Amino acid sequence: MNVSALWTALCVFMCGAAFACSGKKTENNTGRFANATLVRLSDLLSAGYKKGVRPVRDWRSSTTVSIDLMVYAILNVDEKNQVLTTYVWYRQQWTDEFLVWNPEEYDEVKQISMPTANVWIPDILINEFVDVGKSPDIPYVYVSHNGTVRNYKPIQVVTACSLNIYNFPFDVQNCSLTFQSWLHTTNDINISLIRTPEAVKNDKSVFMNQSEWELLHVLSKYKNFSVDQKEYYAEMKFHVVIRRRPLFYTVNLLLPSIFLMVMDIVGFYLPPDSGERVSFKITLLLGYSVFLIIVSDTLPATAIGTPLIGVYFVVCMALLVISLTETVLIVRLVHKQDLQSRVPQWVKHLVLEKATGLLCIRNKKFCSLLSQGSDLPLYKENNMNTVRCNHHNCEGSRDTGRSLGLGLTVRESAPPVMDSILQEITTIRQFIEKKDESREIAKEWLQVGYVLDVLLFRVYMLTVLAYSITLGTLWSVWQNA
């Protein structure tokens, strides 16, 4: 009996001690969260909440998700793969009818942050997504007392974009970001803008404006579409319009090419009968080839087109080749070898008469060309005077001597040595006359070559000017468009 009473008393004591400990722990927890309004509010909002169900009391009403977009930076434009990488600030908000409370009952708390994993989130995606960017994870959303849920987060967007590089480096690109619910129709989820389209268009407040690309504007457009004409989906499309800053490419691509072309034009002022002109133009052609090799990695490349600046470089290379070819032909023309035929009469008529009048080339321009050469004409004149003197001295004996064909006569009794000397003089005179004739032919071809050189130079200048003015006008229009 005493043992039973003792055991009962021990059990009562142990239960009392356990209850006391439990009561103390409960008292401590109650004291820790006694004034935690946010904890009480969070418990209220989380109690019985189903995050997998669209938060409406009437299933017939749709949930309107208002979105907004602010472009922060243009990170990369990959022309080859047709990919645009941007960093945007994305905002979306909607009304959750199950996350409401009376602020007066919770110390005037009008909004609270809750984990994203604990609330319903609309499945709004970007259609043009091609890769997952390195976006920071924002684990919370803001919930207001009237049920408004705000989900703000930055996103690195890697999207496909149809890039047109024909106007490079004065190109303007228009890339779209299309936001829509991947699964829900307009009966369940509709999309609208937080701000007005005009405010979205002109907002550049957060854009980093020191990069290669300049943000012009962001256009927004709402659209309903259907795949099977039964269920309609809502989408909000943002058109991000950007323009490339061309200063870097102008300095490093266009100006060096222009300088080389100017030097090619200056090379025409070298004498046409000078071999240095050919060497000079060959050097320019080689330099331009090296320049194209260097800039080939800078030009954007696609499988469907070539930028106009690439065509410009090819045409400049072709003009340099044409200039070199023209120089080679002119040099070959003015360096005619001996025993060449005279300039045809029709060439003289067209080139030396018609072309000189058309090009306003005066005859004194030929003086420096025609005066070049040796003193053989003077030597010929002196020699002829000497022969005339000998002829007059021997005039009295013409009846008794024999003629040598030079206006000289020799007596029949002249010694063989004198006869041999006169024959040598005759040979020398024939050689001089032949050489003189060759010089006259060479001078005629030199005149033709000079006129053709001036003609081709002016045609070349007109071609380069017309080509440059056309490209400059196009690029100016594109730049100011």
C-alpha cells in the first residue's frame, strides 16, 4: 500500500514538472512574437493558401497582369547568330483576392513582403528567349492590403532578333520582346501596361548611355491572337529600337580607306612616262589589301547579306586595280620601242585634236614633253649645214664629177680614201635621219599617252566622286532618319 502511494506521488510530481517546463517554453515563444505584427499577418495570409490555384473567387473572372519594361543596358548584338542580349528592369503586378486584410487590425501595415515560392505567380514568358541569361534571383514579392501583388526584378534577356546589317555602321535595329502567358487564355489571364505607351516609349532614365548602342525608344503594342480560332491569347510586344554609334567605325574603317584613295588620285600627277608611278600604285594596292585583311574581323558577317561598307571596300579595291591597269597601259604607250609604226591618222584626229579641245588641254602643256631628249636634232642641223657648204664648194665641178647622193660630187680621179669617207658620212646621215624619225614617232605616242592619261584621270575622278557622293548621301540619310 505504501509502495503504491509512493509510486503515484512520484508520477504526479514528474507530470507536474513536465507541464511546468512546457508552459514555460510556450510562455517564452509567446513573448518572442507577442508584438510581431508581420508574423501574425503572414500566418493569416499563409493559412490555407493554395499557390497552385489562380487567386480569384469567381472562376469566370480573369486575372489582369499589368507589366512594365525599362531597358537598362545593351550588352551584346551578335549579328552572325542574330541574337540580342539586353538587361532590363521588368515589373509586373496583379490582384490576388486571397491576400487581403484590414490594416487597422494589424498596426496599419499596408504591405508586406512574402516569398515568391509561397504565392501564385503568372506564367508570363518572353517568346523570343533563346538562352537563359545570368539574372539575379529575387526571392520576394510585395503584397498590399488590397491584394495587389508586385513582382519587380531585373532580367538579362537573350533573345532572337532579325538584325539588318546592310546599313552598317549607320544601322538602326528593331528587336521585339513579346510577353505572353504560355498556357492561359484571355479568359484566365489578360495583360495590360502599368504606364501609358507614351511614357514607356520615351523613358531612358535608367539606360546606360555610354555603350556602342544608343536607345532611341521602346514601342509597346497589345494584341490578341488565336492559333485554332477557338482560344485567344493576350500578348504585349515591346519594340526596342536602338542605333549604333558610328564614330569608332568611321575613324578606323572609312577614313583610312578614303586616305588611300586620295593618295591614288594624287599618284596621277606623276609624269606618265615615269616608271615610279607604277611602283607607287602597286604599293598602294598592297597596302589596301593589308588594310582589308585587318578590318575583315571588324565587319559583321551574316549568311544572308553583306553590309554596304563591305561593297564599298570591294569597289575601292577595284578602282585601285583599274588605276594600276590604266597606268601600266599609259607607260607602255609612251615607252614605244624603235621601229614602231606612226600614230594612225584617226588616233591623231580623235586624241590630239578632238580630245584636247574637249579636255581644254593647251599645246604649251606639251612643250616640256617634246623638249626632252638629246641634242641629235641640233647635230643634224649642223651636219646638214656642213654638207651644204661642201656642196657649194663642189658646185663648180658637178659636170666632171660623180654624184654620191648627198648633194656632193667627187671627181673621177678622187682617191679611194675620200670615197670611203663620203660613204661613211652618208651612212651616218641615214642613221641620224632614222633615229630622228624614231624620236618623232616616240614624241607622237607620248602626246597620245599624255592626252589619254588626262582623259582617263578625269573619268576616274568623276567615278570616284559619284561613288563617294552616293554613299555619303545614303549614310547621311540613314544617320538622320
